Amino acid sequence: MKKKISRYLRLVSQRYGTDELYFFLFGITVCILLLNLALDSFFIPVIAIALFTYTVYRALSLDFKRRKKENEGYLRIVGKIKAPVLRQINTYKLKDTYTISKCKKCSAVIYAPKENKVTRVTCSRCGTENTVRAKKK
Ligand SMILES: [Zn+2]
């Protein structure tokens, strides 16, 4: 038994394993199955089984290069979706203490503390010096 376990662990440790895409696909599979509780379709479990098979196949794969590339593609797409959302959240958090303005040259977002009436802010993107007047709360 101990021998079997150590053989299994050695076999699994040589596999690709889990990554962000794995957890995403697993989550989608669970969501599809939950959706099927309401819809009670024949085809939805087939899709879920196919997706789960692919998810497990990726985790047990020996082709690390290809799996890594797939995961990077997934992370790139997520990053493109996440970045504007995080920017909005950040802007919302800072709006009480900072006046948010745009660079006059490149339109990059710049922040000036509200405690100052006028602040000179150098744009981090293009280096242009901007004058920002504090907006009243
Ligand atoms: Zn600029």
C-alpha cells in the first residue's frame, strides 16, 4: 500500500498540475452543472463532462510548454478585463482624498491631493507638468 501511494505521488508530481485556467474551467463546469439543475437538459451535462475531461487532461498533461502557453493566454484575457475594472475601483477609493484629473498632453489619469488648492503634478507617462486645482468636496 505504501509502495502504491509513493508510486502514485511520484507519477502525479511529474504532471503539469493546476493553474489559474484549471480553476476557471473547474468553476465553469460547476456553474454549468448548477445551471442544469434549473434547466434539466440532456446536453448540458455532456458539455460539463467534456469540459471536466479537458480540465483533468490539462492537469495530468506532460506537455508543460503548451499548458503554460494556454494559461498565459487565459491570464492575458483576464488582465484585459480586470485592468479597467480595477482602475475604476481605485479611482472610486481615491476620490475623497485626491482630485482626479487628466494630463493635458497624453490624457493619462493624474492625482493631486485635495488638501492643496493648486498642485503641480508631473505626468508619470509623458513627463509633462500639469497644474491641478483641487475640486471642493
Ligand atoms: Zn502625460
